[in-house]
Amino acid sequence: MKERCGRDFVSVSGFVAVCVLLLPGCGGGGSRPPAARASASPAAAAAPTAPFTPLDACSLLTKADVEALVGKPVREPRREVVGNLVTCSFGDPASPMVGDRPLSKLLSIDAFTGMEGAYYAGAVAQAKDAYEQTRKNADSAEAVSGLGDSAYWNKPFSTLHALKGRYWLSVEVEREAGLEVARKAMAKAVARLP
């Protein structure tokens, strides 16, 4: 159990670290004060834009989907949002709880959405660069075909990553479930991308 918790922390913290580096601006943009930057382009300030909404990872796999994939009951999905990263976890009902979280997850899916205007090269490049950075730093990156634009399996972390357009998805499964279950889950998720 301790090994699983440590592995979860390392995989999630690595994923979040990359995402934080690519999150929308921190108010930078030169030496002019914010008021000067705002007044420099009145046309841009006048045009209202729709608020950014990242893709909801819980819209990609249902509780029934996950139960069919893992072959046992799972808890109701737990959604967490950090910037343009949304995680949907399906906990083990037999697992002890810490607060409102089970210690063990049977499956989780992360959806990172590239955001227009947040990255110098655009939304698709934002997702691709985050995906590539993680792939290059992976302990193991076994290429997997047929899932989006690019996909790889990180066996030590039981996580399958896939990139499709402005979306970078990661499916983490129990070690015993392996690549087969992760691949089936990812195929469903990729098929449901907007």
C-alpha cells in the first residue's frame, strides 16, 4: 500500500509540475504596469471572450465503463481541477478513506487542455510540449499505436499517455490491470474527445 501511495504521489506530482509550468500567464508581459498594458489595446479589452473551460475528464469515462474495464465495483468518480488539468478518479470501495479520498484508486484519468492565448505557440503546442516533456522524462516510454496523435505506456507507473490535438490524456490503472485495461480505457476516452 505504501509503495502505491508513493507511486501515485510521484506520478501526479510530476504531471502537475509540467502543467503548472504551462499554465496561463502570471501577469508578465513587459515592464509596463498592468494599467498601461490594458490601455495599449482598447479593441482587445472591448471584445468579450468566453471563459476558458478545460475538458472534464469525468465526461470521458463513466462509472459503468470503469467497472466493466476493471471487473469490479468502483466508487463514484471524484473530480479535481488544477488550471487546465482535470482529474477523474475511481476509487476502490474496499480501500480505507483519508478525509473524503480513498487510499487506493482502481483507475484515474487526467485531461490536460491546451488553452488559446496561454502559450506562445498556441493551444495544440501547449499540450504537445507538456506531453513530450513528460515522455522524455519517463522511466519507460513504450510507444503505443492507434490512440490519438501519439501514445506511450509508462510501465513503472502503470500509466498510458495519449496526445490528440489540444488534449493530453493519461490513464493510470492498478499494476495488475496493466496495459490492456489502460488501452481499452484510453480508446474510449479518445473516442469521446470533442
